[in-house]
Amino acid sequence: MNMKKTKQLIIRLAVALATAAAMTVIAATGILRSVDGAASDRLYQQPEGTDGEIVVIGMDQRALDELGPLPWPRSYIAEAIEYLNSDPDAHPAVIGIDVLYIGNSSDPDADDYLVNAAAEYGNVVFASAATFGSEIVNTDEGFYLDSRAVLAWDSPFEELAEVSSTGHINAMHDSDGVIRHMMLWVDVPGVGRVKSFSRELYERACEARGETVNPEPATSEGSFFYLPFTENPRGYYDGVSVYDLISGEVDSTEFADKIVLIGPYAAGMQDDYVTSVDHSKPMYGVEIQANAIDAFRAGYSKLEVNEKLQLVLVFVLCVAALLWFYDRRVAYAVPVWLALSLGWIGVCALLYRGGHILHVLYVPLFVTLLFIVSVVVNYIRAQREKHRVQNTFGHYIDPGVMKQLIEQGSDALELGGKLYDIAVLFVDIRGFTTMSEALDPPTVVEIINKYLTLTTECIMKNHGTLDKFVGDCTMAFWNAPLPQDDAIYLACRAAMDMVEGSKAVGEELMARFGRTVSFGVGVNYGPAVVGNIGAPKRMDYTAIGDTVNTAARLEANAPGGTVYISRAVADALGDRAKTTSLGGTIKLKGKAEGFEVLVLDKLD
């Protein structure tokens, strides 16, 4: 690998590393957390539907209309508990009251009624809640700021707490305001560890039913666990109101051995939340608790993959993608783009089934951005290279050859060459010097332009590469850099076309100036070095070597209206050409004695 290629590779790698690092930093800042969360929710949250073992009874609008606005007398909930347990052989496994009963109310009789109901049946769990905030904590090792300190604890009033159990109902949304996680427990100063409302209900239900309790889900720092939703909003609610229990309008045995939750279920109660299962339709808090219970029942345990590891994966994949996309044709870039983007989504789905959660959006988003930018940059670069090649070769390269040079891009403009077997043609005007001495300069220029136009047209028509003009001499070659079928024949066809075309121009000159000129042409075939030769600021795309020199010698000795060829050319033409051998009678400069020269008389 030459120095320039090495330098280009180093620059490409540096750009890829810098770009991937920038994208990784963007991901690390959390700017995309909201849109990534939405994308992850669409992939991961696929509700399966409830089996009917969990029932939500709403403190709904009908209850508000019949019983009046909150807060209700605590006797109402006591009546509901009594009614649900009215049949000793067909009562709920556990009842969860998603309402805070803090301190004694102004109605002692109602408080006693609630305590007695909870004590009599022993299957009721009441809600509690923590108030979080920042607090400076003093330890043996120094001070630190606890941003999630429990500043206050609201639990059932003392008499109720003695005859029932409790669980916290704190709903902690993510930074985008969406509920995706639950807190499995809260450490309350002076109280100890309090399980979540949903976990307490689940374990109490297992105890009542004689079922084995599934292990607790995997948690991250702060006891958070990812909540896979089993149902959409309103999925656990069959329209049963608390008022139906109090008025006896529903059969209590319908809730036998089930997990019953009673909680706010009307607009305006400030207990509805946006959840990952449905961003458009809020879910009431009691339904979130029901979903958490179902997750425990199913034994779901989903844990986010370490954030640093995910960022490393993002960085590596972005580097690999950019290195592949760089200077790559769209046809080859598209499959890799799709494979990385769709493949990542597939990996996320598979890992989710195995209990591991990845950010869904980062890799497809960044890879797509890299793909789009690379396509644009590659297009701009290709256009620049195309114009550069066209500016360099456009006036004298056959369109077929030009196409390959454009595809090669900057490589076509590098100094250096390759060895090719080429057919080389030289043509010169005979008698032009004498004529030019007798004519004025504008006329001389007009005549030479006619001849050079004729030679150029003949070369291009026969798909040759016009190498250069040297005064009134033209050089062209075939079979490089693009391999050509029958390159020798094409070169000889161009030579014969030049001789034939010069006749009409010669007649015109004789009529105008009383003088005429003709062409002498030489064609040879053999190995030569073809490429950009010169200095970086001044190079020519040309051919050099003995084959080229011999073609020039043949042309120099050819009389006007005659095409001289070598034996190599004659043998390649075979029966398609009529030739006359001059043997070794023509002495070519630089060639040994006996070099055979032939006249191309006719070409089929």
C-alpha cells in the first residue's frame, strides 16, 4: 500500500471514529431518550390480554353521582369490603384498596367500621405512599446528597394498620413523563422496607390460594423494575362500580378467589398516567397496579442492559457502518444499512424475550443518518471526480473509455501506468510545411484544423483514445485502459478512414489554393505502458514504449496517402486485409535490420 493510500485510510478511520464518538455522546446525553422510549414501547409492549383473575372495581363517575364527591365516609369502603366477603365460601383471595386513609377522620364510627371490616376478613391491603426529595446524609465517610430520600410517609391510620397490610403506590414516570417502571419496594426511615402495593397483593393472593410465589423481578438502582403491560387502559374494568357493591346490584360470588382492586376511576381524580403501552390514552393508577400484579403472576423479569455497554455497541456499529458506507455504491450500501437497522430491531426483540432490554432507536437512527449522509457525500464526490476526469480527458477520450475513467474516479488521475497490449496509430500531414509557407497564418490554421478535425472524428468513430496533437501530427491508441474487441482492426479502420477522408479535403484545397496535401499513417501493435505520466501539476494520459516509437517510425516513413503497418498488425488482420510487404527495405530508426514493413492496401 502506497503512502497516499495509507494516508487516505488513516483519514477515513479518523473521520469514522470522530463521527461515531459524536453520535455516542448524543445518545449518552439522553436527548433522544423520549423518541427512543416511544420506539421501544412500540416494539416491546405487546399486551396479551388478561385472564380475568384480576378485577378492577371503579370509584367511577356513577359512584360519584350516587354517593357524592370525594372524600367519602370511610364506611362506604367498609360496606364494599363486607359485601365482597359476604359469602364465606366465595370471597376474593385479596382486596386492594388504592386509597390513602391517613389519620383518623371526623367520623370515629366510620373509622371503626372500616377497621372492623378489615380485621374480620383479613384479606384487605391498603395503600401507602412516600414523599421523595433531596436530603443531605451524614455517614462515617462524610456527607452526600440523597436525591431520592423519603421525606414523608403516608400510611393507613394506626388502628387500620394493625389489622391489615399495606404497600406503597408511588408511580414514578420516566423523564419523558411515561410510566415504564415500578418501584418494587421503598426503604422508609423508622418503618423499614415496604413492598409495592402490587407485590403485596400478589403475595397475599398466592398465600390465600396456596400458590408458589414467583421470584421478585430484577431491579436496577433504586428498586426499579421494568413493567411489561398485560392489558391496555380499561382492560381490567368491566364497568363494575363501587356503588354496585354498596347497593348490592352485583353478585359478590363473581369475585370468588380473585384479586380485586378498588380505586379512583374517573376523570378529575388526578390518578391517571401516560404509560408505555398506550401514549394516547391515559391509564388509571389502579390499572397500573393490576398490570404489575399480572407481571408478577407471569414471572416476567425484564432488565435494561448496562447503559455503558449499549453505548459501546452504538460506537462500534457506527464506526463499522461509516467505514462501509464511505465511497461505496448505493447498491452495496443499502443491504448493509437494512441489515444493521432491521437486524438490530430483531436482536432487540429476541433479547427482550430473554429478559434483556436494549435501546431500540439508537442504532437504526444513527446508521440511517450515516447512510443518508454518506450517499450525499459520495454523490458530491462522484460528481466532482466526474467533472475532474471530464475536464482532463473529455476532449480526446472515446465515450466508452471516459465511462470507465469516471468510474475509477481519482484513481484514474493518479500518476503512474500499467502495461497493456495496444494498437498505436500515428498520422502526419505530407506537404503541409511547403503549403504553409505560401499561405497567410489564418489560412494555415484553417487548413490544419480541418485535418485535425478529420483525424479526431476517425479516431472517435472507431472508439480510439486520442492521445495528443504534436504540430500537424496526431497520435491515438486502442485497447487501453478499457479492453476492446478487435482493437487492431479498429486502429487500421481509423487509418483507412483518414486516408479516404483526406481525398475530399485535398480536392477542396486544390480548388481553392492550387495546392494539396495528404496523410502518411503508421500502425503498430505490442506492449506499452499507459497511464498518467508527468508531474502532479502537469500530467498527460499517454502511452510510452518501443511499440509507440515503432508506430511513429512507420508513420514518418509512410508516403502521402499510404498506411504502413508492422507484421504483428498484418497477422492480426489476416484475410480481412490486403497488404503488400516491403520486407526490410524500409529502414526504421532504432530497429534492427530485417524489420518487416507492410503497406495496408485494403481493409474489409
